[in-house]
Amino acid sequence: MTHLLELSVADLAGTRFATSPLGETVRAVLLLGDPGRSAVNRPWLDWTRGKLDEAPLHLARTWPLVVNGLDVFPEFMVPAPAGQRAAITEELARLRATPDEAVRASLHRVFGNGPWPDSATELLADPAGSLREISGELARCYERLIAPHWERIQSVLDADIAYRTGLLARGGTQALFGDMHPDLQWSDGLLSIEDGNQEVFRARMGPDGVVLMPSVLNWPLVSSSLATSTQTILTYPARGAATVWHALAGALSAVPGLAELIGVRRARMLDALRSPATTSALARQLAVTPGAVSQHLGVLHRAGLLTRQRSGRSVLYQASDLGLALLDA
């Protein structure tokens, strides 16, 4: 099915970027239901299976709504974040505040003439009560499966946004959407998502433009809200998503020759910076003082082994092409 989003001048003016811990949590549930669709996130899946073997996670309300055998899930599960970097508590509060009529309309759009899972039927009958339970399940899912990795995920999402805002500044909307995903096309005010199917569906736009939301756990897919009571969301795969799981795949084992050349600590730091990170995040990850990290980062950057870019009030460091070549030699 080809999804068409018609963006007016006002829609483009209201379009913005945001990151969403709730969005990543719901995508994590989707990925658990279809583990074969995302090779990039395989290290996370392997880690998660180990955690769930130790203590199962109960998602009786959430699972049937998200892992439903359809191409879509109810869009109120991931409301548009209010700001660029929403906290999970804020997003869950927005989920619980979804109006009853919006919940019921979304359920009918998704499940139509059936079959309806029991949790959808119960949600239809008592939206407020069911949303409280769904919110609790998603909060526990986030704490167990996403929070241990959120700092690294957030850094990759921030780096992606910084890159794309640069594209927008230099080349406008055409450059922004043209680089976002192979299935995404922009022409004459229409943003289309192609999947090879001849059927065309024109999305019903929410108010105030589109929220562009990079994702690690939705990789490699791009998708949009088909209808929503909040802003329309376009979710796309973040650049460098695979680097988030470098540590889970047996990373931080700096090459002995490189350690001899630049020192063990700097080699480990460069290895860790396959995935972007701030000075403070790197200090926590490697158990080194922020001052010492800053000194090492300065040396590595002057040597051309790191790049850096500003994201809001933070500076993100990442291994440059030269740094990666040394690591992988």
C-alpha cells in the first residue's frame, strides 16, 4: 500500500523532529513479535531473550493490540511527543489522557469487522481504565528492556536529528526527505511511502504538521500515522542504529596494536565512540572522570579520529572514518 501525506505550507511550517522513549518501547514489543524483521537489532533481541528467561514480562493488555497480525496498530499507543526530547513519564501521561472517542475511533479503524482481541474489546468498553493498565505495562517494559540502553539510543537519535537539520538548512525539504529512506518520495507537496503495493491510501493529517521521529528499533522500516488525534508521526530508521548495540555484540575490546599506539584508555574510548556519545555519557560508560574524558577526546579529535556535532546544549562525539579504519584494521 502506498501511503500519501499531503503537506500544505502550514503543515511544513509546523513539521518538527522529536525522539520518543515510548515509541521505541512499542517498537520493541513489535520486534519481539516479529524478531526476523530487523537484523540490526539482533544483539538487543538476544540480550532481551536472556532477560525474559530470567523473569517474564507480562503484557496481556498491550501485546494483542500491537502484535496483531495487521500492518498497523492503534496510533494512540504512541501519541506525538509534546517536545523534542520527551520523558517516558510525560508520554505515558499523554497516552492515559487520550480521549475516549479517539480511542474508540482508532480501534474501529484498526480492527474493523474483526476479529477483535479481548484487550481491544475491553478497551472499547472502558478506555480510561484499560489505558491505565496499558500504561503500566509499557512503563515496566521500558524500565526492563529500553532504559538500560536509552542513553546510547538517545545519542544516536540526537545525532540523526542534527544531521538532518543540517540537510534541511542546506538543501530544503527535498534534501531532507530525499535522504531519509529509499521508500520515501517527496514531490509537489505530497510525501509518499512506497511498499510495492498498487493500493493507495491518503492519510488523514493531524493538526500542526508532521513529527519526524527517528527510531532504532523500527529499523529498517519507515511508517506514518494513517489517522490520529495528535500530530501525524513519520517514523524512520535512524542513521547509525547498529552502533547502539556494539557493546552488546562484544565491543570495547580495543585492538591491541591500536592500544599500543594511542594508549589503552584512548583506544577503548574510540571503540566506544562507534556510537555517538556526550562527554558525560562516555564518562559514565567507562567509569572515568569527565575531566579526563575531555582531555582524551581533545587529543583524539585533534588527531582526526573523532567528529563532533552540537545537539541542543550538548556536543556529540563519534569515531570518524579514519578512527573506524584504525579500529577495524
